[in-house]
Amino acid sequence: MTLSNVVQREGLKMQRYSEEESAKTLEENGITIDDGGQLCREIEFRSEKGEHIAEEEVQAAADRLEIEFFDASDYEVPGKAVNISADGIYVKRQTECRPRSKQKEKQLKRVNNTIIHVEKGARHFVLNSGTVNGAFKQLVSFLLHNDLLEKQLVFLADGARDLNNMINSMFRKLNIKIILDWYHLEKKCLEHLSTALNGKKIRNEFMDNKLRPTLWFGRVDEAINLLQTLEPEKIKNQSALDKLAEYFERVRDHIPCYALRKELGLRNSSNAVEKANDIAVAKRQKRNGMSWGDDGSVAFASVATAKHNGQLDTWVDYGYIDFSLNYSATAACV
């Protein structure tokens, strides 16, 4: 219990330090962000255009895949852009006392942590907060601190509305690109098709032979057409198919040609933040039926994140955290 108290105390102190330093950096740059993630004053930096892979190289890759491409500027130079991936993770909430009213019985059953992974070249850093807004405030501050806010920012996201809304709200006037994570796109398709089609065999055949190859090459219109022209005898729930088509429309701007990005050595996946989530939260907090309070969960995540960033000794010895992007990343591009 003593060790638990020490970890929670130090973790909360780390979190407060991170929030205070972030607020200070934002204030020094004249930037304020309200509780809804809206910038009360726009980020007035002039974004760099961003380097992109030479057209000849993109054309050669497209020729190898036997496809057409339309704009070489869609393909950032590996290592030059800033790759950012964010994800929320929930753990079981600890019930401190027995509910005594219907209102208390409706209390949230999960504790949220938001993790953001920032990568540029061979360097990366992980940020954490108990709220989406708090995590993104830290992100803006971190990018300012490392002179990265004017660079090309590539967000690799899972399609969650709250994360996409925050990205578009905070960074809309900067040089950003949002890539829908391939794994989550596949997962969303399988979930809807399981409800929509008559049986696992029909679902898998349609997914493997038609829908997956079409989406892998970024052909959204063709994917929607595939859904709309499915044989009626294969369909058991038309509404689920319609929802999947609506989803494709909503995220179409974030669906690239994954095949060409992979051929060019660019990331298609937000797996870096998934791994960071595992290290900072899931590995410890989702084991053996554990449950957590708000303070305990974010405190432990803060300690685990500081250790992952190589900052734990700095905190223990000197009482501060260095927010410089100076840690070598080992995650491979996917």
C-alpha cells in the first residue's frame, strides 16, 4: 500500500507538471484552447509546404503495382514529416462504495486515458492525459517546444469521431494529413459485414476477394458500388450495408492508396500508439480483473509513460521532465 501511494502521488505530480508546462508554453505563444478543444486564438504559424517524394519515384512505384497515381505531393518523405497517432483506452472503474441511489448507479463504469505517440525520423515521444482535450493541449505544446508545429503533420487515426474532431479543430489551418489506420478500416468492415451478410463464408469471400483489395488501393467509389450491387440473396440486413457505405463517405478523404504508401515505405498504421497504450496502460491496468480510480489510473500511466520516454530518472533526481524529442524509436513502419 505504501508503494502504491508513492506511485500515485508521484504520478499525479508528473501529470500536474505536464499540464502546467503545457499551459505555460501555450500562453507564451498566445494560444488558448477552451474545454471543447476550440482554439480561442488561431495558431498563427506559417506551415512549411512539406517535402514529398519525387514524382519519378512515385511513378516507378505505381508502375510496379500497375496502378495510376494523381499527385506526388500526397506522399511525404519518410522521416521528414511528423507522424502522430492518438488513441483512447479504457480500464475498469473501481467502485469505492456501494451505490445508494439510481443516479449513482449510472456512474461511468470505465476510466479513460488518452495516449498520443509523436514520431519524427528515428525519434519518438509519448504523451498521456485523462482526457482527450488534455492530451491534445499537451500535443500542441510539445510541437511548439520542439519547433515542429510548422512541419507537415501526418495523423494516423482509427476513425474515432472525438479524435478526428479534435484534430480538425486544433490543427485545421496547419499542414496536416489524416490517414485512416488500415487495421481499423478492416475491422469496421468486418463488423458491419458480419451483421449485413448471410453467414461467415459469404462475408469472408466478399471481404477477401472484393472489398479488401478495393480499399487497399484506395478506391472508395468502387467499394461503395460493391456494397450497393451485392446479390439480394446474400444480404440479411440492408441497414448494416447502408451504414458501412455512409462510413466510407464520411472517411473517404482519409482513405489513401495504402498499397502505394506501403511500396514507398510510408506508414499505414497507428500501431505505434497501440504499443504505447499497451506499455503505459493496458499491460498493467487490464490484468487479472483489476479496477482503477481516476487518479490512480492516470497516475500510473504517467509513471509508465515517463519511464518509456527515458524521463523517470530525470524526474526522480531533478523533479522535472524534459519534453525534447530525443528518444530513439524502434517501431517499424507498417
